[in-house]
Amino acid sequence: MDALDPVWRVPADHPAFAGHFPGHPILPGVVLLDRAVLLAQQRLGADGAAWRVSQAKFLSPCGPGDELAFVLQEGVRGGWSFVVRCGERDVASGQFQASPP
């Protein structure tokens, strides 16, 4: 896996914008979740399939060209929390846990 930067500028031509939503593109939450899990996988060296999202909140929409900062922090009981920010604005937050084997 190529190294991911915790700061990501959303590409204007991201394929998710094609249907979400024409004329008013909004990045789907699943894209944010995917990137957060991939960053955790990179940091912790664990298989992405070994994580489950236990909580997610989508607080503010983001679109093409937005610069997003992903912040991961160790949480309780072996879990991790994440926050996605666009400037001073929180876009999403959540928690994920290692899945049992």
C-alpha cells in the first residue's frame, strides 16, 4: 500500500461525485470512513478488514477541492477515534475497534 498523507485535498474528479450529487457534488461519508480506516491500517500495521466502525457522525458536507485533515487518536479498550476537519470545521468523527478474530 502506498503511504497516505493525513492531509488530503479532495480531487475535483473523484469518481464518487458522478452520482453524489449532480450539480452539487458532496463527498459521500463512506469515502471519509474508508480513508480513516486506511490511515489507521497504515499507522498500526493491521489489516483493514480487521477494523469495524463502531460509531460515525457526519457533521458538515465537503466537496471538490476541500483540504481535509484526518486526526487519529488512541481511544479506550484498544479502539481508535478519528476526526476529519476542513479548516476549523469538523466534517466527520467516529470510532473504530479491532474486530475479533
